[in-house]
Amino acid sequence: MNEGELLRDHISQFIILLSDLKNVEVHIDDEDQAMLL
């Protein structure tokens, strides 16, 4: 797996995590999302 694929996988998992949190109505500010990324 090259670096590009690894980064893409991490970003994909991050987006899934944010989506899951949104579904359980956890509010994360944009600033906090940026810090997590």
C-alpha cells in the first residue's frame, strides 16, 4: 500500500466516524473537526 492509499484510507475512516457521530446526534464544531483531521 503506498502513501496515497494509506492517507485516503485514513480520511475515509475519519469521514465515517464523523458520519456515525452525526447519526447519534453528537455535535462537533467545525474548528474541532479541523483539529481532529
